[in-house]
Amino acid sequence: MLLKREARMPNPLDREDTEYLAQKMGEALEEISIITKGIKNYVKNITIGERPGQYGFPVDRRVRIGASISINGGEPRPLT
């Protein structure tokens, strides 16, 4: 989309500003990608059972999300 309009920007300052903003947007997207990478596995691998409360997430002992975790609808147990 940006490249379609590139020819309509004859002003060198506008072109420079646009390049700078595009680079900053790329950096921001890269940061978002890094941050959401770990969450992707939880969402992608969620399991939902037949009854309410029966759900589970893959457990990664390196990450602590809260004080306890419930797996497959069982009683919450403390994270160790």
C-alpha cells in the first residue's frame, strides 16, 4: 500500500519521515511478535472438555501465570 503511494511523495522531507515511520512500525511489530510468541502456544494448545470447567493449558514450569493453576477442571493446585 505504501509503495503504491510512494510516487506521489515528491517532497524529500515527506519521504524521509515516511521511511522513518515505516521503520518504527517494523520495530514495534517485531516487539509484539516476540511478546506474543509464548502466549501463542497456550492459546494454540488449549483443551476444552465436555463439561463446564474442564479445560487445560500446556504447563511450562518456567512461566508463572498466577498463584495456582487448574488443569482439566480439577482442583486448583499451587504452582511449584
